[in-house]
Amino acid sequence: MPTTHLRLEFSLIIIGDEILSGKRADKHLPKVIELLHARGLQLAHADYVGDSPERITATLQRAFASGEVVFSCGGIGATPDDHTRQCAARALGVELALHRDAEALIRERMQDVAREQGVPYEPDRPDNIHRLNMGMFPLGARIIPNPYNKIPGFSCQGTGGGMVHFVPGFPVMAWPMIEWVLDTHYRHLFRDKAWVEQSVIVYGSIEATLTPLMEEIERRFEGVKVFSLPSVDHPQHGRHIELGVKGAPERVAQAYPDLLAGLHRLDVKLGPELVRD
């Protein structure tokens, strides 16, 4: 696992036609943002991909080459519309194989279900044999434990350094598995208040007027990002721009006073100031 690089970025891939068609509303994006934020981490970007093997493979190739930590949600089951395991192997240029630890966990699950139903466990029954396909992972994969039903996910690293962690599409399974990955492999990256935003409401101005000031602040304060969020019909502030800086607390504390000073020089009307961490 890539556990020493301090500039790792976290990203997300969400797979499934049901999201893009509107049959299901995506819940992973806000939850992953929440899980990362609770650990002082940020999500760099997210991709949505339908159940197209070609698109999934291309997306995973980019992920494996990215040098990032990537969570991929969905498509690791064993039905005909689940392509993620096969696409991961194709993107890595390796074969799929039944993972020994995954096989043991899947067989445990099948025995649990048999006991719950009061029927004998039949390991060679065709449907049980088929369930072992959920343990077919790219060669070299490591498993991610699934506390909900024991059917594991898996992690693979590409030659470009990208580490992709594959979890199911079901939130009740995916979210605890993502938490386990973060807490097991990336705890050293956790930071309290690693990121803060400080902003002010600006009335009666336009972004073109504010752009030179924004560029000046980013040029002078390395690692600080300046953001501008215009609104035309806010229920409290009406037409306005929320202008602010975000980054490490110590850098924001240096940059924000200069941003305010620049706004005063522009003689614009200012409203409430906001802080988010």
C-alpha cells in the first residue's frame, strides 16, 4: 500500500447505469466527502461511469496511472452487468484468478446462509459455485473485508502508482469498507483541521472586477486557493458573490487579511464573513 507519500490525492469512481439513468440517486459522493473530511482529507475529483466495459476499463487505466488513492464503487458482483472485476484485470494487463482468502470468506457466507435457512450446505451446487466468481480478482489483489456479509472487495495498484480500492455499490457495505481502508492504510495522513475556508459576502460587484485580486492572492500565497461563488437569488443576501480563500489554516490566516485589504481598496460593499473547516 502507498502509505508514505504525503501528497496523495483521493478520488472516487462510481459505476452503474442506474445512476446515469436516474433510477438510483448517488449517495456515495457526499458520504465519501464526509468520511474524508472527518479525517482531515479532501476529495480531489470524481468520475461517473455506466456499465460499459470499454469506458470502465479506460477509467481504471487512468486511475492506475494516476498515483492517487481511488475508491471505486459498484460492479464487483457476479451478474452479467457487473464488469468491474474483469475491467480491472484488463486495465492492469493481468488475469483474473480466484483469490484464496476471498474464496474462504465466500464459502463462510454460503455456510452462514445455509444455517439461517435450515438447509444443508452444498458446496458443489451450481449456484454456490457461481457465487465464487465474486472472489475472482486480478492477480496480486488484496482483499477488503466486508463486515455486512463477508463478501470482500479488493485493492490493486497500477504501475503508475495509483491504488484503486474496489467496493460494492451498496452503501451499507461500501461505506464501512471505505472507512476500513482509510483507517488501516492511510491513518498517517489524517490531520486535524488540515483544511479551512474563510470567505466574505461581496455585494454589488462582478467576478471580472475581482479576478485580478484573486490571481494576486494565489500568486503570493503558495498552496492557497481563492474561490468565487456568485449567487443571483440567495434568500438572505440576494445577488452577491462569496469570495474566499481555502487551504492549510496557517496559510489561510496569512492570505485572508490581504484578500480583505484588497477588497477595501476596490471600495466594494462587504457583508458577513464565513469560516468553514
